Amino acid sequence: MTTAVLFDNISRHFGAVRAVDRVNLSIAEGEFFAMLGPSGSGKTTCLRLMAGFEQPTAGHIEIFGETAEGVPPYRRSVNTVFQDYALFPHLSILDNVAYGLMVKGIGREERRKAAEDALAMVKLPGYGTRRPGQLSGGQRQRVALARALVNKPKVLLLDEPLGALDLKLREQMQEELKSLQKSLGITFVFVTHDQGEALSMADRVAVFNEGRIQQLGRPEDVYNQPKTRFVADFVGSSNVLTAKLCQRLGLQASFASLRPEAVAIAPAADGALSLSGTVAGRSFLGATNRIVVDVDGNRIAVASPAAHSVPAIGSPVTISFAARDLHPMEDA
Amino acid sequence: MTIVAETFVLPERRSPAGRLSDFFWRHPHVLLTVLLGPPLLWLGVVYLGSLFALLLQSFFSIDEFSGLINYEFTLATYRQLLSEANLDIILRTVSMAALVTLFSAFIAFPIAYYAARYARGKWKALFYLAVMLPLWSSYLVKVYAWKLILAKEGILTWIFEKLNLLWLLDAWLALPIVGGNSLSVSYTGTFIVFVYVWMPFMILPIQAALERVPANLIEASSDLGGTPAQTFRHVLFPLALPGVVAGSIFTFSLTLGDYIIPQIIGSSRLFIGQAVYAQQGTAGNIPLAAAFTVVPIVIMGAYLWMAKRMGAFDAL
């Protein structure tokens, strides 16, 4: 399989700030790759390094086998969908979409046709004569996508493209992006701080914190077996069990993660582990109830199906879970 | 200490200022009228009124014999305005204003771009200081200072001499129209001083316009394959155009109307401002002076109309 993007020990420092610190990654052609992390974790800087807006302080970048350092953005076959879309306010939608073809010197008629096709692909046919200011956020997002895709980039970079949309629209766009990526076969690199978005869309996820990749792998693996405390906490808010609690359960580890949905409020069945505590809080989340149980000062969240009865706050309960759901983690 | 209100509606303020606030809150249009009334009256009645009176004057004529104004509608003054000598003045002034504007925009753009894109903190403060500083000293002092700089015995000639480039200066001064005995009595000198004096009026609007161009539009253009030159042509310049037009309105109209700079620095040939000054003063020909002032108004009107048609204000 061809490697689309390769980061070899990449660092990008801004003065004393290490925005990106010795990052290694390799993205395969046709992959949907997500970079997940809180703001300031270096994920956007990595994207900008791929686009060419930033140059690495140290390390080596290859895009489809070619060295990327020193290559200006306008000579890279990589296009970006910007966070706030960055549509040109003085140009019509059609001219916005055709911009990349125009600067490459493609004839008026040909680029008009290509731009109209691209607009049809993002379900905005006939919007060409309008101005960006006349479109809604979701429509602008589609125009930004069409403007990037019309250039047939080898890699499409998406910088939190769905961040400004409301929930319903975001879910719809997630599905559309995913199917678009499958049908076009273009490598997508997607930056987001929304773990749900990363897990549901990506083939592989890189979790960033403080300029470094904490974990890189398939969404299931990152979710079920977080390697570090940070990943456990950031991706789906796992329970983090301390060394003392681990010891009590017969596990030698400095930390262990435990997914709320792997825990049940019930006495232990055969081979299951159990802890007893008191109910400290509860909240209704729709499909589940989130119940927080206090076990000797450790708070453990339990995702209990909404159909199950909810114990009163302060009442003693036993929680149980399978030993395989307890994952030891590195101390970080 | 905390104040806990007893009722939902807080007690009315009894002071006149408090009552006034309530009144204005209920009648926002009254507040708007109070705030905008005086300046609009000033502009509408005093300024536009006198402008209209001036325009009216240009349709009267002067009695050649008595030197008195003949208050009868006539186009004779305009016929006089279009005589060869006066057309010469108009052409000279308009060409100068156009060249000054073009060159100012050319110099101002990179400065404004630097200030808007790169200057931060103290460098930005320094930029504003440097741009505004010339406006703090008297206009006349600056113009006389330039007369000394540009004079044959001045520092500029001295620098050219030291650089062994005197031949270049002489060659330039030997050229027809732009040349002369020295820079201080040539159109080149007038041009240099105009550009210098009006520069802040060009830099500041362009800087303000560039400041409003989001940086990611520049990145987007580059990302889509636009070279820096293409990005400038298709994105940066069109978005900064309202600022350039605003700046050029300043430099253009200020040059059209100025009568001091061409009098101190340059040849003895008249510019519109000098013509107006001479006609309404020594010559006492108010109608012709009025007709001369109509010229810049018409030109500016045509210029704005063209700028609008070219889409200069689309990005506003």
C-alpha cells in the first residue's frame, strides 16, 4: 500500500513552545485518518505542516514519496477545508469553487463545468451565482468542500470542518463525508476535538496531547484499550482506577481504565470482579443513566441502560465488571 | 453589601438624567435624532447650502467692463473655463493628481501590508507614530523644508554629487515637462512633495482595509494553487480595493484642490487651486473661480462612479 503522508520525527517549535514534538506517523493512501486532541495539542499544526503553511523545525515529511519541506503550499497537490471555510467574500460561489482551476490556467468553460459538477456533488446545484454571505453555515461548509475537491487533491485536509455546525447537521455531514471519501478514494486527514466524530468516521485515529501522539490505532482499539491516562480520559471519559484499587482487584499496574458501559450495578457473577460503594450522583443521558459510585473515595461512573432502575443517592450498591474490561495503562 | 430587590421592577430613578435614560430607551429614534440632528444640519444646510450657492455662482458671469457680477443665468463662464489656457490648468492639475495618487498607492501598499499583517505590539505603535508624525508639524514648514531639500544647493543634489550620480539628476532635469533648473522649480519636485504630504492619507485607509482581510483567505488562495502574485491579484487587492479607493479619494482630491505646494515648489504655471485663489482674490472673478471648483467635484463624482462600476465596493 502506498504511503500518502509520512512524518519522520517531526518537530515544530514556536520559540520555547513545542507545538509539535517528535511526531512519527504514516498515513496510507485512501485512508480516513483523524487527528484528535484538545486545543493546543498540536493536531492543527500537523495539518498545517502537511498543507505547507508551516515548515518543520526538525524532521522530514514525505507526501506520496516526495520530500515536502521547502515546497510552498501552492505547489502541493493537497487541499484544505478550513475551519471557518475561508470562502472568498468578493467572488460568487461558482468562482470560489473554480478558483483552484482558474489559477492553474484552465479555460473558463471547462472550469465552469467542473465547478458545477463539484457543486452538484455536494448537493448544492444551481447555487453558483450566489455570494458566500447569502449561504447558511452548512451550505458554506459544502462549498468549501467542493472548492477543495474540484482540484482532485491527492490528500484532502479537513481542519475541524464541522465545528461550527449544529448537532443534526453535523451528524448528517459526517455520514456524507464518509461516503464521499469512500467513493472518491482520496486520502482524508481530519482534525477534530470531538472524540465521537473521530471514532465514528476514521479508519485510524491519532490522539494528540501537548505536541505528541499519545496513541495511534483503530478507533475500537483506542477506545477499548487506551494506552495512557490521557487517552482514557479524553476518548470517551473512561474511569481511571488508581494503583491501590488495581491491587485490590489483583492487577499490577499504576493505572487501569474501565469503560462506564462495561460496568453493571449488580452482584458479581462467575469470574467477574466487583467493588462496593455508595451512589454519589446520577444523571439521565437519554439512552443510559450515568450513575457515579463512590468506592472508598474513588469515583467510578457506570453507564446503566435507561430501562434499569436507578438506585437512590446515598444507597449502598455493588458494581461488577469482567476482568478483561480492565485495561492497564502507562503512567502519563 | 448586597442589594436585594423587593419587587421585579426596580424603583424608578428620580433624577432628571435617569428619567431621560428611560425616555430615550422607550424612544430610540428620538435619541438618534438628537445625536444626528446637529451634524446633519451642519452638513446639510451649512455645507451643502454653501456648495450649492457656489455652484449657482458659476452660472453667473462677470461684466468685463465694470467688474461687477451679472446675476443672469449664462453658460459664458463655462465657455471661459474651457478656453485653452484654463483647460491647460485643468489638464495639468488632473494629470498631477492622477500620478500622485498612483504613485502613493504604489508606495503605501507594502507599508500598509506590513503594518496590517506583520507589525505587532510596539512595532504597530511605531508604525502609527511614523505615519502620523508628519501630520503633527505645520504643512507650511514641511513644504518649505522640502524646498530646501530639493534646491540646487540642497542636500539631494549633494547626495547625488557624492554618489557620482549628478549626471543622472541633470539628465532627468534636462527632460521636457518634468525637468527644470532644479528639482525645487520642476514638476518632479511638486510631485515628490505632494506624494510625501498626502502619504498618510493613503496608508491609513489601505491599512484599515487590509486589517479586515482574514489571514486564512490568503492561505486558502495559496492552498488552492495561487502563487503569491495570483493571490495578490485575485484576493488581496480586490479585498483591499475599498481602502485603496478611499485613500485615492483623499490624495486625488487634496492634490486637485491644493494651491500652496505648487506655488512654493514647482514652475510658475498654475494649478486649479491657484487659479481659484487668483480668480476670487486679485481678479475678483467669483463666477470663474466657482466654475473652477466645479471641476474637482465633477471629476471625483465620475471617479467614484467608475470605481463603483468596477466593483471596488463589492467587498464592503
